Amino acid sequence: MDTSKTSHLAIKLIIALVVLAVVGMTIGFIILEEREKKIEEGGVVSVVDDGGKEALPSEILPVDFAKIGYTTLNNSGQKNGVLYLIYEEPGAPALSKELKFDYESICGSESGSEQCIALNIPFVDVFKEKRVLIKGIKLGDAVLVRLLRVVGDLDGNFAPTLGELIVSWPTALRFIENCDVGSLSQKHNLEVGLLLKDGRKIATLEPTIDTVISVHDRVSDKCGSVPIATE
């Protein structure tokens, strides 16, 4: 075989390998930047394991905004098609926050709960002009929603507490199925608490009442006995 041709092919192969390496590093940096950005914005950061499956969250930031108010849509001065929360504070009767949503945002009512962006119909239409409890993470003039819950005028079960670690039901389900939960709790209002084996306390809403009990029973052989308290 001609030596010059062999050298030429070797050079092409080296160039191709270098290009692939650069592309791989670039993609890796982009993924890392997106994950870091999501942490900065208050989101739940998920990683991908060696098998290509989504792993459990590596970072869950606590709720630092919790208010009861009314949602509005397309009001004067608001972005078109975007939900806002109108709420009050002492001496400030008409404050507003733009509401942002991601895959960890939960939308719930007395009939059940769902990931907000997974609803079959536009959730902005479903939840506009409602009295709601919003728990989330501040993003300047906006809030990244962790929980949007419709509440009645006489409903006192939903205190606007701060500091909770709130995740969507699919994320909570992965914690349970991964046997990372030391104990569980369930309330009649669909609130589910998970005490993780690493000491963190996670809150979520189950889709319907007793869903968590069904999951608990299903994983009992795999995960062993996990205490569950019901209200």
C-alpha cells in the first residue's frame, strides 16, 4: 500500500477523532451549564445515569415564596398568556408575581393533582381567576412554581409555610421506587410526605387519594418495611 495514502488516511482519522472529542466536550459543557442554570433559577436538577435513565434529583431548593391570592391572565401591564398571582402583604394590598412553570410544578385541587405542564388542556385557562395557594422559588419579579393549589374561601388546611422541599409526584415516585425513603405520610388533602434515608423531608401531592399507599404496597418486597402514617 502506498505510504503517502496511508499517512493521508491516518491524518484524516486523527482529525475526525479530534472533531468528535471537541463536539463531545462542547455538548458536555452545555449540559453542565443548563444544570447550573437550573440550580440558580431554583429548579430541581436531575442527572442521567450510565444507563441513560433519568436519575434522582441532585439538588432540590427550598420554597422561599408562599402566598395565597388570586390568579389573573391578560390583565393590563401583564405578559400575554401568562398567569400572575395577585396577593397582599401588610401595607401593600395589590402585589403581583409572574408565575413560571417547569416539570416539577404541581397543579392541584380537591379532585386531584397533576404536573402543570402535563395537563391535557392549557392550565393557564384552567387556573385563571382562581383563589390559590402558591409555593415556589423567587426569580426576581417572578416565582418558579412548586405548588399551585386551588383553595376554597373557608379552607384553612393550606398554610403558606416556607422552607419546604417540594417535588412533583413522578419525582417522589422515583424516590419511593428506588428504596430511598425511610417513612411516608399521607393526608386527606392529598399531601404526601417523604422522609428520605439521607434525612431530607420531601413534600408532594399524589394524583388521587391513596395512590401512595398502592405504591408503598407494590414496592414492599423490594424495599422492605417502610412505615406509612395516614391522617
